Amino acid sequence: METKNIRNIALLGHGNSGKTSLAESMLFVTGAIDRQGKVADGNTVCDYDAEEIKRQITIAASVAPVTFAGKKINVLDCPGYFDFVGETLCALRAVEAGAILLTAKDGISVGAERMWKALKAANMPTLFVVSKTDEEHGDFFAVVDALREKYGSIVAPVTIPTSDGTGVIDLVHNVAYTTKGGKTVKGEIPAADAGHAEDLRMELMETAAGATEELMEKFFEEMELAEEDMIAGIKAGLADRSVVPVFASAAMQNIGTEALLQGVVDYVPEPAESAGPVQGFVFKTVSDQFGKYSFVKVLKGTITSDLSLRNLRASSTDKLGRLYTACGKKMTEVKDACCGDIVAIGKMDWKTGDTVCDPKLDEELPAVEMPPSPW
């Protein structure tokens, strides 16, 4: 896998906003799993710890890699309850964007606000996912209005629910994703939604045009942007936080999941590619009944199983153990991990926040700053 084909994104937000269900839906629709679990049934990929199953909440950040449109997307399902905010802040060091979930019924929660502040402080690209659009009294457009009132016109819907509730409309690609029985097909926008969708598409076009001077000039000349120009504008705007895309989702029904995955591929920045001596950041360590693992975001070079890496905190050089791709508790052995990817390394005596690198390097990365308690 090449760096340009990797995307890393964290699912953030208040407890019970649907993060784990969305991760499960992403795994299911991409074929990473053949049976879709439910938080209430205690059988999801990401909430596998006994306490998580018992309490039906996420306690530790989990990695759920999926493959979509030829890209590897590392999805990090993060805790929503403030007691476990350390897990979330560490996970942010491993991604290039954060997706904040808010439910269509409850709107902007305290957890969503705090995640917005955390992403803003880190100057990290941010998108919103309005979840549970299928719930009674849910109102996607009311949530979008509330977001715009709070954060301004940079908030821009990219997918919206169809009026019959069976799917979503992708305003950029001008297509509807209709989902029945958990299966999704792409097709024409329903006639009942065509006028509203066109109005919102023109708004989005204007927002995308504002991301760069070149696109703005093009828009003023032609009063329209092509699909590829809209994609380029939203991607540029997301990168510098001048555009905050909004997506619609009803993950338990797999509604909106494929359109969101397409959005991640199209708009989320790929990791910065840095060749040369290896450098990585340990953003998570696990020692439980499944083994001892250090989760590393590869920042430079390629990590291979035959390397020795220096731990700058401990001033020690360690021969690597086996390398794994983690999907919840399932570990799949791999030979290497390229720049930008996430890898779990077995049986290392490393701590969260450690910088590990080629023995010739001496550049220690900043530790994760924890907020004062209560956060």
C-alpha cells in the first residue's frame, strides 16, 4: 500500500452518538466482516472488551481498517465519555481528520462541542456526521442549521437524506445512494428531492469555489464548477478548515455509509509522505488477554519486521517483534507498514507517547497533552 492510498480518520463525539455502529457499518459494507454486529448485542468489532460489552460504551479507541475504492481507510472508533478522553486525544495523533458525530434528534451535544474545540486547537480537518437520521423526531436539516448558526457558513452539507428515508443524495457527484435490506445501489436523484438537492448543490459549489483563488475565478467566469473542481475545492477547504463538510447517516441500516466512505476518499488529506530514516509515534499501548501491543503511526519511511528502532524516551534500541494490522481484537500479521499507515507491534516495552525511530535520528515528538480534570 502506498502512502497516497491511505486515509486515517477518527470517529468522535458524545457517548451514544453512533460511532461504534458507524464503524461496524463501514466494516460490513466494505466486506471486512460478513455479519453486522450491534452494540446492544455486544458483538461489534470495536467494542470487544468485557467492560465495553457489559456497559455498552466504548472505553478504549479501536482501529478498524477498511478498503474502499482502492484506498485503505484506518477508522479509529474513539470513546465519547469524558472519563476516557485520554484515549481519544492519543488517537488524534494517528489521523489526518476527525469526524464528529451528532444525532439527528439531539443535535449539538457537549461532547461534540468539546471535540470541535480539540480539533480546532490541533488545526485538524473536521467533518460532521449527522447520525441516526432514521430515528423518530430526527431532523437532519435542523442540525445543519444549528451547526451553521454556531460555526458559520463554512459548514456545508455534502450528503443529505432522501425525503423517503431510504438513502442519501451526494450533492457533489449528483447521485442518490438508495439502501434496501442493508444493500446500497447508486442511481438518479428522486424527482421529489431534485429541486432541493439542486439548490443545496449550488450553495456547496459556491462554498467549494471559495477554497482557492483559482476556483473562485473559474466560478465567477462560468457560474458553475465541474464535479472534479468541487472535489478539489472541498478537499482544499477541509485541509485548511475553511470548509466543514456534513454527511447524513443511519448506520444501523447502512444508509449513507458508502457515500461517507466516498467522501473520506475524496476529501480527507492523505498522510504526508516522508522517505528516509524511519520515525513513528506510539499512540496506544495494550496489554490484555489478547497480548501486548504497541500501536504506531508511521511518520517517516517504512517499518519492517527486521528493523531495530530507538526509543528516545528510554534511550534504548529494540529489535522489533512481529507486525500486525489490527481490526478490533483481531490481529493479522503483516511484513511491513509504509509511511502514513498504522501498525501494531507485538511484545515491545514501549509507552504511549513514545517516539521510536532509526538509531541515527534524534528528533523526539511532543507528548500528548492531557487536559485538566474534569475536562
